[in-house]
Amino acid sequence: MRNAWIICRKELGSYFVSPIAYILLLMFGLIFGFFFWNALAYFVVAGMEMQMRGQSFPMNLNEQIIRPLLSNVAVIGLFFIPMITMRLFAEEKRTGTIELLATSPVRDLEIILGKWMAAVILYGCMLLFTALNFAFLFAFGHPDWKPLAIGYLGLLLQAGGLLAIGTFISSLTKNQIVAGAATFGIELMLWISGWVSGYENATWARVLSYMSVITHFESFGRGVIDSKDAIYYLTLIFLGLFFTARSLESLRWRS
Amino acid sequence: MISVKDLTKRYAHTTAVDQISFEVSKGQIVGFLGPNGAGKTTTMRMLTCFLPPSAGTAQVAGFDVLDQPIEVKKRIGYLPETPPIYPEMETAEYLKFVGKLKGLSGAKLQKRVDYVTERCAIADVKKKLLGKLSKGYRQRVGLAQAIIHNPDVLILDEPTSGLDPKQINETRELIKDLAGEHTIILSTHILPEVEQTCQQVIIINKGKLVATDSVKNLQARARGAESVVLEIAGRSGPVDSPIVQHKLEQVPGVGRVIVKQQTDGRAVFEVESQKGKFVRGDLARAVVECGWDLNELRPSAMSLEEIFLQLTGAEASTPSKAEPELQEVQQ
């Protein structure tokens, strides 16, 4: 595990020494900030209209701001995750530094875990930006913090799965663009596959819908930990990392 | 220290390395010689556990590369053809990272980092980004990372490729310097490099082992026959090369005379002596006695090069030509 941590630290160093981390954080912060501002503006306008009409419709920060915003983050994340993972192995393969890692007394699994952990931590930093925004809600209102915490847990689990897929795809190629584009395509499909459940209820549609990463986020967004959904994400993480390990191994037999 | 037996690497359509066997004892510098694409890198990658062999075995410090790769990796330092550096890291930071990967930590790590930066003369770029370093410095950083954990075996893949002559010399000196502490295998396609740095040579071609021998033996063999280049000019008017050729052939001990070129009155000849004969003095005397000017007389390219070409080139298919003192491998 010590080795995985060494590699994780090195990867984080690469993210934060180069502009990668800052550009991702900035863009994500801007986009989420816009979503947050939008949601808040609607909330305020709706609240004023209620008051003018004299109705006392229950206004709820959790239901009307936090929950939809967390779902938004789940989708925005799909666009950013390929950019986090695309370099992980592709760059090492292109520059030849993979030879250093592969000839050091380190297990493949430790290399993979280290890289994946660094990606998860970078994603966690992006989530911190959203937490800054949510902090305003706590300063001026009284939302329930528990659903928010569970929402974050869900986001991390979801990202963990998608990052594992991205790590796997990055290990397949020397070309970062190829890795990024393929990851993005697959993650997008894992999102839209849930849409078939809207008009079809056959087995194939239910399977497709079950595969969707966004469907499984709904329970977390509501503040509920559904073991079915947690297991789905954990499976995704496991499969992604497992296939990365196989891919590294086959790299040696083929290259 | 290194023991390789029938090592083979097959790909879908080619055999990159074909049943190579050799032994390297402790503290030696071994030159791994062969033309580009001969299988040098593949062999080295198998020794460093980067590639698994298709057949055969390789042992480093008593550990098998397939069965105990982690133990092997702990005992080798490897410099691939392009130094495996991260351009966004600083030199010292990078060496620390590699040191940690190899299992060093704390004061020991710091000590080794200081030691290798001094040893490889990279102390002045400790705080520089690796991406900004010149090729020569990168190579030295590559060498520094290879020795950071004081490995028993050093495997260097073309350590001097792409360097300028001064850097090449410095790198060779450094490698020779390191030989006392480590067993070194270095690959190259440059012959003088082997002569200058190595004690033993392994020549491979097209994945097959062609010869293994000590440099001394090879050099002795090379000195067996002398090859001399002469440039001759006529004192009055241009020289007639057939006449000169005939004259040179009559010098005792001369085996073969080839006219290399003839331009405005001067002619260049290549003279090969018979085995064990030294003909330079007699050649010079003969030229002067005939009234020609001897513009140049120098030993031609080292014959080790010819042996190499002979072994790896067209004549490699007729191994019977090789000298008995050269350990031939059945092809």
C-alpha cells in the first residue's frame, strides 16, 4: 500500500504542477457556479411569488436546490472525468516512463490503485468547489446536511466507477486523445442508456436502464443509501480496476 | 550474477530473440553488441522483467525473472533507451520518487539522492525541471535513477545514444567508474564503445547469439591482420594506380591491395596484411623508394568492426570462417 501511495502522490504532483488540475477546477467551478446561481435565482423568485399570492407552499432548500444540483454535478462530472483519466497510462506509455514503473519492485495493482486514487482525489477537490457554494445555503438557511453528505458519497462512488473505466481505457492506448474520446463516449452511453426506461419496459430495456450510471445516483441524490446502487458503483470500480490490471499484463505479453 | 539459458521471445509473426544463452559474472562490464533491431532491447527487457520470455529462463542474482520478478527488480537498475523521466518534475524530486519506488526511505533515501547527484554530476540541475534539461543531463539523470538503490546489476540500453562526443566520453567514464560496485550490461551498436568500456562482448544478430568473447580476445584477433590506408601522389604528374598497386603487392607480408579512389593525381589504396605481419614500415619505404609522395598512411577502421560485420552481416551464414578462439554458436 505504501507503493500505491507513492504513485498517488506523484500523480497528484503531476496534476497540480501542470495546469491540468487548475483548468479542470476553474472550469468546473465556473459551470457549477452558474448552475448554483440559476437554481438559487429560481428559488428566490418562486419564493417571492408565493408570498405575493399569499400561499404558503412549503419551500425546501434540500428538495429544490441541493437535490437537483447534485444530479447536475453527476452529469457535469461525465464531461470532466475523461479529462482526468486520459493521461494516466497513455502518457506513461508514450513517453516510456511506464518502463520505469514496470521494472521497479512494485506490483501492477499498486500502480493502478495509486493512479486511480489520485484521480479520485482530484475529483474530490472539484467537489470541494461545490461545497463552497452549498456553504452559502447553510449560512442563510437551514438545509438538512445529511442528504447532502449522502449525495456527496454517491457522487464519489459514481466518479470512482467512471474514473476506473477511464483508467482502464487509458491503459489501452498511447494516445491521450483516443483515451479521452473513448472514455467520454462510453460514459455518455452509460448515461443515456437509462433513457429507454421512459418508453419501454421489456427485459432488455430494464437491463440497459440498470446499466445507467445516472439512474443509480437518484437514490443518493434523495439522501438514501440504497445498497443496490452502492453495489452497482462498487462493481464498476472493481471491474474498471480489474480490467486495467489485465490490460497492463497483456501489454507485457504483446508489446 | 546473470545467467541466461535458451531465452526466447516470440511475437505473432517474428522471433525477436532466439534461444540466447550467456553468463555474466559479478563485477563485469558486458557489452551487448548488435545492429539495430537485433533483439538487444528485447533481451534487456526480459532481464528487467518488463517482458516475460516465451521460452527459456533468465536468472538475475539467483532469482528467476518469471517466478520472482519483485526480487529481481529490487536488484536491478535499468536505463531504457530514452531516459524514463517525467518532464514536469524537478531532478531531486524525481530521484526521490524513484528511490521511494525502489524501497528507500528517510535518511537513507536522502543520502542516496545526494550521492547519485554528485556521482552523476547533476548537482547543478537539482532544482531544474527535467523537461528543460539537455539530452546529456537527461541521460545522466537516467543513469542516476538506475543506481539510486545501489543495485547489484545495472542494465543500460544504449546509454550514449544521442549524446555529443564530450558527453559520450563522460558517460563512458562514469560507466567504467561504476563497474566496481555493479555488474553492468550495456547495449550498443557502436564498436569503439565496447572496446573502451567493456571486458566481455556478446554479439547478437537477428535475435541469435553470434559470439561471446572477451574484448581482449577480440582485439587480439583484430590485430592478427593489419589494414592500412595509403594516399599516394606522383612527384611528377599523376600516379598510375595499377603500377602502384602492383608495387605494393610485392611488399613482403602484404595480402591484398584495393584501389579505393583516384582523383587529380592522387590515389588512395587500402592494404591488408597477411595474418600476423606488420607492413606499415615496409610499405612506406617501398613508396618512397619508387619516387612517389606518401601523403597519408594510417591504420584503417579497426578490424573489430570487420569482425563484427563478418559475424552479423552477409558472412554470418558461414560461421566456419570465424576464428577458433571465438566461441562460435551453432546457427
